[in-house]
Amino acid sequence: MQGGQGEVKHWAFNDPPRREAPYHEDPPPPEMYRRLTTRVVDLHPITMIQNARTSGGGVVQTVPDQAITVGPVETWKAEKVSIWHAGAHDNPFGMRLTTLMISKRVVDTAVPMSLLADHPNVQFNFLRPAIGTVAAEMH
């Protein structure tokens, strides 16, 4: 299975769930998240902005607010998960964060990509210039 990482630290539109009952205070536990299968998901507002920036000419209102995604159930059926970081869909901090979490086996559903720490074969591929630096800049 091949994919990338989004701004909200998801893969393949496995966006974080909305913070509504019963997950007002905390995201769902990993066991619940891992049971998700192919489904229609409501995209996180940041994912919609990301899609507008990377694929929609910057026009947010033309970006669909839902997507069909494979879930962790299907992801775990893959022999290998290959994640590509070209730098267009996430920033240097986000790319480093999920790589560290997965390599150290830290799972937190607030960072959906971290669930891949439990997959037996995850490979990251980085476009070197995209790794950049981690610094705050206000323009």
C-alpha cells in the first residue's frame, strides 16, 4: 500500500475523527481506530485546505468535503506500507514527528499516522529538500 501524509497527520484520508460524543475530550483508543474499514469520511477542514492548496488551484469551495478511504483494516492486509514525503502535503516538523513516533512505536490516535507503528513493514521515502528545517516563520 502506498500513500502520503496529510497536514492533520493522517494517511489515505484516515483523518482524525470529529471531537464529538463520545470523544469530546480524547480521541478514540487505538483499538477502535484499528477496526475502521473502507468508508466515506468527512474531511477535516485542514485536509480540505491542503487539497485546495495542492490539487485545487487554491479554491477551497470546490474541494469535496468527503472522501472514500481504505481503513486500518485494509492497511494491515498490505504486506508493506510505503509512505512518500515529497514535502507538498506536510511540513518538516510533521514529517519528523510521525517518523519518530512510528520508529519508537509511540501510538496516539490524535496523530493517526502513528498507528502505523504497529504495522510490521512501514517504509518512509523522503524527498531530501522537503525535510527542510523546523522553524517558526510568520509572513
